[in-house]
Amino acid sequence: MNRRKIAILGFAACAAFATGIVAPLGCEATTQPGTGGDVAGAAGSGNTTNTGASSPTTSGTGAGTGEGGLINIDGGEDANNDAMMNPCGTKCGPEELCDPDHTGVDDNCNGQVDESCDCAAGQAHSCFKGDPSYINTPGCYPGSMKCTENGIWGPCVGGVHATDDQKCYVNDVAGCHPISAVPFQDVNLKEGTGNFSDNAQSGTEVWTVTCPAGVNPCPAVGGVAPPDDFKPLQSGEYTITYTKGVAGGGTESCTYPLFVGAPGLRVELEWEHDLGDDGVDLDLHVHQPNNMLPWSIDGENQDCTWSNCTITDFSSFGGPDWFNGVAPPDPVDWYLDPVFEKNTCYFAPRGKGMEWQAFGQGCHNPRLDLDNIFCDPLVLDVDDDNFCAPENVNVDYPPKNEWFRIGVHYFSSHGLNYDVHPRIKIFCNGALAADLGPAGYYVPEAPITFIPSDGQGFAGNRFWIAADVAFVDDKCGTKACVVQPVYTDPVGKAPLLIVDTAAEAPGGFGPPFPPPP
């Protein structure tokens, strides 16, 4: 049955958003001139070699006085002076620290992050391996770690770190190197090849992309655009493999990461889609902070969802009005960034970006960029209206120390008979802060499952109250936000699953918000 819409933690908290690019700089590092440094400015030269991993390895040589900012990084007798002076990090210490301010930091520089530190199932966090003094310096990118079923942090995956094998602080962009972008915008993948692509034979260059876990389908490279053009619709770390033909025959390849993230709060929802013209329809809901009115399937001010939070709604009758700030960093309803590319809603798929541009007020906070009802999982061109893009809600300039609540509604099965498994990813300033649905629920652990009987009609359907998220003040973004999954039974990790009629009834909001973080 088709429905009709009404009215047609990361380390990047201090991030600089260059034109169309998320720069993981965090707080700016301060530098001091050295007297015998091995690096003068940037490394004198560098060569990139493919290791088959998600990040290229770099080597560089340089000579000089160290006036470029690094103080003798040779690890010799004066190793205590090797670190860049950086207010966002500390040097290596004797032990790993588990307090909130040090979450995601390799305090003892053993190449592991927060090993044996406690966490809550479903949580995720940015993480950085090696000397913490290099956190957020150019060329250095955090990875992500997830809380395991046993309640301790798992391995730090992805990123480019200050470990001996990666030396991100060298920031060698001569060969293949990391690049970054924001969701929805076209990325020129060739920018990540440096001079490695200089001797490519004409017509032989090929890019392949491996998407982050859970991103399915993975968008194709090129399509009707240039062959090196790629449009990521979801946040996370993508792995790019570049292959070229060389003179005399044969090929050469390199691999490098593409980091995709947006400022503020971004919540992404994905689920399985049936082959064909129809499919199960889930809806993402984000509740107004510090407001405990019931959820609203059809849209009320306190609930940002399909029925009231799209560009069509804002251009016709206004949509949710949560914030009255004049301009960032205060929470603000509308903000038109003077840099065109920073208005990320302007590039939303299926023509929605053009509608935001035509309205001309910038992006609204909050907003639902895309309501995904019907799609074809076999379509890989993101510009095709049938591409299965995720639903996502954004608050570019969220308030501090106030809880948002996140939910998912099984709107309709459209008469289809297959289970779906909703997956919510919460990103704070581009860093993954929670991955909810596949893991972190039940004992023994099992994914959240919506079955066909949960969504045959428009009343009595399943509603999942998933998590609370709040941004917190932190000097350098090692604790950009806090996420607390909502359980009916914290010991058994039972999720809070109700029906939509109960969600809209008095008290349907669920348990009260936690105390302010």
C-alpha cells in the first residue's frame, strides 16, 4: 500500500570545514622552532607505496633547523622533545587512561586505544593510535572503535595514525594520500593520487571504492560523471583503490582512504530493501532536546520526521522550530553559510538539494534531507531516483549539554513478507558515536528485527526508541558527544520496542531523559 506524504565524538569537534571538505584539524597545533630538527617545514620529499591496507604508507626525508614546527622526530636520546606542541593532546604516558576526557586516546602509546576500558554496548568513538600530541594535526585522521558485547572497547579500526608504520604527521601528499569530504558532494578521487598518477597511460585509470560497513548499496564511481568522480551519501571511512596502466604494459595500484563527515549531529538510518518497485518503509525520528511530549507519526513540532521536516515542509508551512540563535555557534534554525559548498543540504540527492538551493535560506536545523520510501538496491548511480539512499536527520549546530532522542518507526510493510533490521549510525562532528541495531542488544546478542506483522497497516506498528545523544563541551573534541542506548532492561539489553499508538499517547516519549551530561 503506497502512502502519500503530507504537503507533498570525535576528534573533529574543532574541525575546520574548508570549501566542500571536512578538515580533521580539530584544535590548531602550536609550534616551536627547533635547533636541530630532522624536518624543516614539511618533509623534504616522500614516496607513497601501496601496502594493501586502507591507508598508504609514506616515507620522507628532510633537513634543516626544525623551523617547520616539528622538534626532532628521530626518536633518539632527545625523544622527549620529539612531539609537536599541541593543546589538544598530551605526550606518551605510563598507562592507559579510562576517564571520559581520555576516551579514544592511546595514552601509553602502545598502538592500542582504551584496551580494557569500560563502555556501553552500541556505543562507538573516534580513536587515535600513537603519540596523542599529534591528534588533529594535518595528515592525521582518527579511526573508530566500537564497544563489544562484553562492555569494553574493541580495536581501533581505520584512520591514519602517529604510529611508527604510518607517521601521519609527516603529511606527505606527494604520492597517494588521505582525502576528506562531506556527504552529498562530488569528490574528485584523483586528488588523492598525488604524483602517483602522473605517468598513467591515457584511458587506463580506474578507481574502485569499498564503502564503510553497513553502506549498501555502495555507490558507483563515475557513472555519467567523469571516471574519477564519486558522490558519497553516507558518513564514514571509504577505501579507494586506484589502478593505472604504465608504459610498456602492466599496471600499478595504490590504496588510500576517503573520510566523509559533516558538522554537528548527523543520524543515518538504513535497512534492507526488496528487489522491485516497492519495499518495507521505515522512518527516522529525532525528538526535540529537553522536550518530553509524545512522538508524532504525522509530525508535530517536537518530532523531526518524514511528515514535517523536509524542504517541502519548510518552504510551505515552516516545519519544526527548535532554535532561535542568530548565527553559529549558537543553535540556529536557519543558517546560510557564505561559502556555498558548506550548505550541505544544497547537494542532497533526488533533486532535494536543488529545492534547498531554490529556497535560498541555507540549511535548516533540524532537517530530514531524504525520506526513503521506494528504491531499487541494484541501482548504483546515486543520481538515479531509485538509488537506495539512507534517511538522515541533521542538526548542523546542536546545543551543548541537551539530550536529543532518536527513534525508528515501521510505517508499512507494503504487504511484503520479509524481515528488516534497522541500523542507526550517529555521527558527531563527523566521528562515529554509535552504531545501533546490529549489535548491543539482547543476551545472547542479536540484532533488532522488525517482522512483517510489525507493519501491515498504519496503526499498531512497531516503534523503536533507540538512544539519547548530547553534545558536550570539550577543549579539543576527544569527547564531542555522549550516546546512551535506551533499554527496557539494561542487564538483559532488551531494546525499548513499543507500538506507534503508544508512542503518540501521553507518556509515549519513553523514560525521562538522563541527567544533563
